[in-house]
Amino acid sequence: MTSVPTPIPSRTQYVLDAIKHRILTGQLTPGQSLVETELAAQFGVSKTPVREALKTLAGTGLVVMSQYKGVTVRMADADMAREVYDVRLLLEPEALRRTVARGASLDAARDALARAGTATDTAERSLANREFHRALYLPCGNPLLGRMLDEVRDQAALVSAVAWSADPSWDREAAEHREILRLALDGDADGAANALRAHIASFVRRAFPEPLPEEGPANRPQLTPAEGALHTPAAYLGHWTPR
């Protein structure tokens, strides 16, 4: 007999969605403390749904629970960023290639791209960009692959928000998104996958421009653009404050 997941109570889901939105749009910053009593008062609920929401967010990697520091928004450090974008580079282009190859609908991606283009603030644009990427990989035909990418989606958004505050690159990324979608709509599975891979790798290179301390330019091995994007630190990400 197949077990059915227990649904999250509505109040917990409400608090969960609200806290996640604040984290991913920069209203709650990396390292900021999340106090159950304060959040409960803000949302007009008891501490129980807040506590359950924070446990769920800890499971997704957006908050950290510590015996001594309590609950804090996760710091987007260089190690986390490299891990997240390594997964994206490995899996997301292949998922898109499969989406295009099987002729899946890209209407959701088209709609998300349009919303990003008409967004009136960075929070709205960020959320639309996340939906654009998800609409490219979710119809890939492999639910497990889609779930794996969903698992790193929020962490990738946290890293992106930090990087965008330091170096806004919305217009460039919007142009890259349009080209990815054009290739996908043309049925060019390999071209769309390659464009998406270049898009992700170029973002990493801009976000993490400095070489590792032990690697001077003369001693650094020659890597492909996608590989090279994963070997530079961004320690400044842990000290970001949104503008």
C-alpha cells in the first residue's frame, strides 16, 4: 500500500511561504536571526506553525538551526555556491535538452519570461526568473530529475540574490533567457542546452571572479568555461546586505 504524504497545515504553509519569500527577495538577509515569538506575532499565529515552517526551511537549506545561535538565514558562502551551481551545470542543461527533444510545451517558460520583462521590482523579477528556469527543466520527462533540480532551486536563488546585489546583471541575463527560449522553441535541443550551460557558467564567473589563494594565474590549470566557473571563490557573499 502506497503511503500518502501528510499535508502541511494551512497556517504552517502560510508562514512557510511568507518566510521563504522574504528570504529569496532579500527582506531577510543571510545570517539574520529568526525568532519564533517575533515571527508568530508578525503573522498572527502561535509559535507552533512558525516552528514547523522553520524546520521545513532547514530541510531545504534556506535556514540553519543551531543549539547556540538559534535559527538564522543561511549564509550564502562560496562552498555552498559552488556545490549548488555544480549541480545546476551538471543537470539543468540535460533536463532542458530532454524537454525540447520530447516536444514538451514551453508556454509556462514563455509566460515567466514575459513577467520578468514587465516586473516592477527586483523581487518580482527574481521570482519570475526562477519560474522561467523551472519551466524549462520540469517537463523533461524524468520526475526524479525535476525533483533533484527543485531541491537546489531555492539555494540557487539565495546565491543569485546575493550576487545580483553586488553586480546587477538583469539585462544581460534577460537577453540570454530570450536566446535560450528561442532555440528551445525552434526545436534545437542541443543548442538550447548549450546556451543554458553557457548562461549558468557565465553567471558563476561574474559572481566568483577571484582565483583561489593557492592558485596564481600562471599555475592555474586550463579548464573549459563550465569547469572554470566552479573553481573561483566568492567569500564576499557571506557578508552581503541588500540594497
